[in-house]
Amino acid sequence: MRIGILGSGLMGGKLGTIFARAGHEVVFSYAHHEEKLERLAREAGRKARAGTPAEAAQNADALLLAVHWSRVDEVLKQAGDLAGKVIPPGPDDPIKARWMAFNGGAGIHGIDPSEYGSIGHNASHGCVRMRIPDVIELYDQTPVHTPVFVA
């Protein structure tokens, strides 16, 4: 399997290394310094290499989005067209279910059921937090590029 890693922090670096050592082709991308990507690829083994987000996304069977929420729009823009690509969620994914970006980094997303009490409160840097079943339903009914108005 070809896996693109969008983000080179602790999660992206560790999971990318695990994937490469398990025999998958991995492209590490998106770091402050290219040397970090090269080091990660070298340490992960012969199945890994450093690249840009666009290179990580190109021909990938799966993508791991492993960046801070404030960087999501930037890295996705650099990755290019992701139509048809799968970005699987994980148990540590703060988005939990779906992501609909608006307003330069904020977005509409699901949250862990243990946090449902925070809905409607200023708890997530401008994001609109929703129950998981509700955000899945909204996502399925909302075409890409639908305008979002927050009052």
C-alpha cells in the first residue's frame, strides 16, 4: 500500500515509520525543515522517502492527516486535489468525524461523546463542534464549496 503522511510531528513521524517498517511505501511530508523529513525517511527504512504534500498525495492509496487544526487548510492546499482519496480517522483524531473547513482554519466537525457538554461553548478556537451522528448527516447532505455563514 502507498501511504502519504501529511504532517511530520510526533503522530505523523511515528505512524509513518510503523507503516514503512511494516512494508508499506511511505512519503513523509510537511515539516518546517526538509532535513526533518529526510531524517524520518532514513530512520523508517528503505520503503520511506521525503516529499512535498503533493507528492505524498499523488498515487497514495491512503493519506494520514497529522497536523494541528490551524494548519489543515494550508497542508490540504499544498496536497492538491484529494477527490476520491480516503483520509482515515484514528482513535486520537480530535476531529472524530468529518471536517468541513471554513474561515481560514476553523471548521465544522464531530467531537467525542464525552465532550458533548461543550457544544455551544467557546471551546475549540472558532470551530463548530457537533455530535458525531449530526455532523455525519450534515456532511453527507452538504456539497463541497457550500457557503458557510456564522452569525
